[in-house]
Amino acid sequence: MELGAWDPFNVTEDADLGVRVYDKQYKIGVVNSTTLEEANNEPFNWIRQRSRWIKGYMQTYLVHMRNPVSLIRRIGWQGFFGFNFFIGGTSFTFLLYPVLLVFFVFYIIFNFTFIRQLFPDWVLYIATFNFIAGNVLMVYINMLAVFKRRFYELILFAILNPVYWLMHSIAAYKGLWQLIYKPFYWEKTNHGLTKVSSSASANAAAASVAPAI
């Protein structure tokens, strides 16, 4: 109640509440613990979940940026820049990623001259370094995460990080479309898929064994 209650129209309510928590000068920390929530292991279901989250980021950004001067007064310049980078910048990066990736492919693989005409060489060199270094760093961090939990069989999946970002971009464009046409639609995430698939496998195994018994 002190934060101004819950926005029932925002589909990523924790992002909105986070800004208001910062406004009230509370601190938020990360607990080094384990969540028992099921990881989303089905691609289309994952995109539905992420499109809702990213749409909520867009909603949060638009709501709080309706009056930038008032926002700066409430959370200060540091909070203002952090909000723009992490809430606004996250959605913008996902939307821009496939466009920049196409430019990168045209430049590296096809060596199209119009790319060099659009951008100076030093911009292209820095962008190439950022792309390679950024993906290598994210792959390394993902490997560390599964290594820490001793899920060694998952380490090689970290190499798929570029595909992971493309899936985020698909979710972002879907979220943008919904923001325009269905802004308050809460796209549900199907849970329990691992349990369902495990039960189906168990039933199939039982059925195959039954005649022998």
C-alpha cells in the first residue's frame, strides 16, 4: 500500500513495483538461493512467457516516462539512467538485435560495400568486437551457472546463446504487437510440462512392458 498498490494493467508487475521501491529509497538485494520453479522447456511456451515479460517492460517504461522531469525528481539522475538502460534498453536491444545481426552477416560473410558506406571502419571494428566478446562472455557465464549446479550435461547448450537472443527478439516483436493491439492481455504460461512429459514417458514405458508381464 505504501508503494501505491499493484498496477492491475501491467503484465510485468514486479518491474513497475521495482521502480516504486527505488522511489521510496528501499534497497533490493539478490538472495543466493535456489528456486524450485520449473524452467520453461518448450520453445513456443517460452516465447509466450517472454513476450509477456518484455511487453510489461515496455508498459513500465511508457508509464514512468510519461513525465521524465517528474521521474528524475523522484528517483534522481542515477535511477533515471538505470531505468532507461535496464527497463527501456532491454526491450529496445531485443527489437534491434535481428536488424544489427543482418548488418553483421552482410558485413562479415558477404562483405557488401554499402555497409562500409553506411558506417565508418572504426564503428564496424568496435561492433564486431562487441558482438564476439559479448557472446563469448555470455556463453562463459551460462557455463559457470550450470557448472556451479553440477549439471555438466547442460554445459554445451550454453553455445546456443546467439539463438537464445534471437528467441528473445521474436518474443519482443510479439510483445510489441500485443502492446499496440492487446495491451492488457495476460498471456498465460503453461506450467508442469516436465511433469506431464515425464508422466507420458512413464505411461508409455508401462504400456510397452505390460504385454511382457
